Amino acid sequence: MTPSGEAGLRRILAVIDLLLDAVDEETLLPALLPMLLQAVPGDSLTWSLRTPTGRHPISAPAGLFGPDAVHTFFLHAAADPLFRHTDTGSGVPLRRSDLQTRAEYHRLATYTDVLRPVGAEYQLAMAFPAGYTRTGRRTVCLSVNRSGRDFTQTDVAGASLLRARLTHALDRLAPPLPTPAGVTARESAVLDLLARGLTDQQIAHCLDVSARTVDKHLEHAYAKLQVHGRVEAANLWLAASTPRPRSS
């Protein structure tokens, strides 16, 4: 099950070719997930897209986890070190065995209630940014499961190579951000400072205007950006003004 030599490299390159040719996520994912299971060989995988509005997990094979299992997993996920690594840690590819012993893993509620029934005795997981929505950054958590034997360092290296390519592809394919049409130069200046975390009073001091004037500029900018508050406006403005890396 471990990729090695030319065969393993061919499977990784096939995934990279698919990512380069992809035109949208909707058609990409049904082809991508089975190929990822060959490039980083496993019995099953979970692809979970996280946005500021929630999490959207899918699996290969499809229907691996029902709604009750997904609910149970996230109910206990905070106690799972591999989940924490992908949720709030660096997200670099790691094996579960890098973080805990099998005995420690088997004591987790996520294992007994959710992962053991699908044969996920060994796991390799990673997370990577996947572009922005109007409300903030998207992140994907990818977890590959095995029942037979642990993942190798070769598997980890292959996952690391794919992680960089997946980041570029998902950023490129992310839903387009609204164009900030009609935003004036002064509104842009206010939004720049808002995205840096400044308060209305601090923005007013920087621009030598009143806080009431800042509030009026923000009111107009919210309407043009189609947002409903400071956090959403700051996230959108920061995303829109950050150059995206070119996929290659």
C-alpha cells in the first residue's frame, strides 16, 4: 500500500495534472478524491471544507460517515490531537502515530464512536488554505485512513508535495469575490485601516477626520461590498487586496 518508485511518482503526478486542468471544484472533487487515495494509499478519506459559516465534510467512498457520526465526531473532536493539529495547528502532513500511541488513540471517543467502525486504525492528516469567501478564509482538512498498517515517511513526503499543489488549485478555484466596484479612494483608505484592526477613533485620527465621518464612509462601503458589518468587510477587503499565488 505504500507508494514507491516510479509507480508512486506517477500517481502523484496524475493528481497534479488533474489539478492543473481543473476548471471548478464541483467537477474536480469527484475525480480528485479517488486519485488522492491512490497517491497517498488508504482505504478511505475525508475531505472537510471549513468556512466561517461551518464545516462541509465529504468522504471517499461516499457516505462513509452518516450525519449522526459526523455530529458525534465534532462533539468530541476537541480532545483529538490530530484534529487539533489540522484545525488550529500548522496543518502539515502528520501521522496519528506521530502524536499518540495506539492505546491513547483507542481511548478517544472519536475512535470508539466514529473511526473504529470504519476501520480507521491508522491515519495521515493535513490541512491547507483554499482561498476566501465573502466572510473569510476557507480551509480544507484531508484525512486518509488505513486498517492494515501505518503510513510511512514516503507517504508523508508525498502528502507534503500534494499539499502545496492542492493549496494553489483550491485558491484558484475558490468562488470569486465580489468586485469592490464604486469604492472611493477615501472609502478604500478607511477599509485598509479597518482590515488592519483599527477602531473608528483610530481610523479617524489617522485620516484627520471625525469618527462620524469614518462611520459614514463605512456605511457606504458596506453597501458597495454587499456586507453587513465590520468583520465581514475587513475579511473581504483583506482577501480582495491580497495577491493570490499563481498555480503552476
